[in-house]
Amino acid sequence: MLSILKKFGHILYRIWFYILVAIPIVLFFPLLVLFSISEKWYPQFFWMARNIWANFILYGMGCIPRISYDERLQRGKSLMLVANHTSMLDIMLMLRVSSTPFVFVGKKELVNIPVFGFFYKRVCIMVDRDDTRSRTGVYRRAQKRLNQGLSICIFPEGGVPEEHVILDSFKDGAFKMAIAHKIPIVPITFYDNKERFSFTFFSGGPGKTRGKVHRFIETRHLEEVDKKCLRDEVRAIILQDLEKDLERRHYR
């Protein structure tokens, strides 16, 4: 009986998440449409996404954001933000990380999410990983946004990790792009989102959701041949941080 009630609670928690995703979009639909029409209004769209939409979802889910910084993000400085990815909450927590506007690079499949997908295809850089032309086009569109003074965010894991996998392998795209555009990499660790709202259906629950922004890694001196070393360096930083956090929890 307890198991059935627990599963029912998880179902309600999932439904509540999607309700929270939709409510601000429906309430502010005319403004969001207006701000998504032109790229010059993207900073206004980002402000609403960060300060209204993300907060509404995180606090509404009882997932209180706690972010620490080894180095602060500066307005007017373009960066490549990369983090581990185990939850839909990663999108909202990433928005809380930076008050400076950035653009997500993400899978085209997210366009199919009702309501959310409508704006996703208008303000994000979509990529079809199975299409070479799509991957090539990402660099051109990213350069355009960088020229506008924006940053880029990519979740570089090759897939969604299984429950027992702490951190999946990384794809090269984010690191190749950072080197090509000579922008610093910002490694970011998300500790709790997998526990709060993972991709496993019968799981999750409220609580603090922590993130840590590590010191930036410069790419000005790097060439494309260095992308794999850069990729492995960034992955090692995030993996070691996740492992240390798991060890601290174990000994509490």
C-alpha cells in the first residue's frame, strides 16, 4: 500500500512540474511572443525566463536553488557554459546561474514539448546530432549570437546517464566551438537535480538543488587539435566534484 501511495505521489509531482512549466508561459504569452520575434529583444525574453519562469518552477517544486561561485560571470563577456545533465531542472537552474543572457544549444526533439517547444525553437539554437549540415549550422548561428554579446550553454553529455552512472561521456561540440570562438569554458556542477527530478518516472521530491560554478578555462591559446584534451579536463573537474559530494553525503 505504501509503495502504491509513493508512486501516486511521484505521478502528481510530475504532473505538477508540467503545470508549473505552462502557467507562466500562458500568463505572459503575449509578452513572450513579442520578445521572441526579434533577436534584439532576446535579453528581455531571457530576463523573463530567468526571473519569472525558472523561479516559478524551482520554488513551486520545492527545489530551492543554492549556487556557489569560484569565479563570477561578468556582463558583456561571452562564455561557454557546460554542466552535467540529468534532469529537466538543469535548464531552470542554469538560468539561475547567470544573470547575463545566454543561449541554449539543444536537441531539436525538445520542440515537440507542448507550449515549451513553441518558444524553444524561436530562441534556442537547435541541433540534429544525426545531421552533419545541422551540426555545421550551429557554429554559424552561435557566432551570430556571440557577436551580439551573448554566451552559449551546452550540456555536453552524449546521453542521459543511467541511474548508476555519475557522469556520461562528453561530446566534442562545446569544446570545439569554444576554441573556434576563443571564449572561456565555464565548468558547472549540478549536484541534486537527479535526486529532485530525474528522467526516471517514479522518482524525485523537493529539497535544495545546488550548483557550483568552477573557475573558467581560457581557450585563447588552444587550437582545434586540443579539443579532446579540453573536453577531458572539463569532464574531470565536474566528475571529481560529483564524486567528492557523494563521498561527503555517505559519511554524514
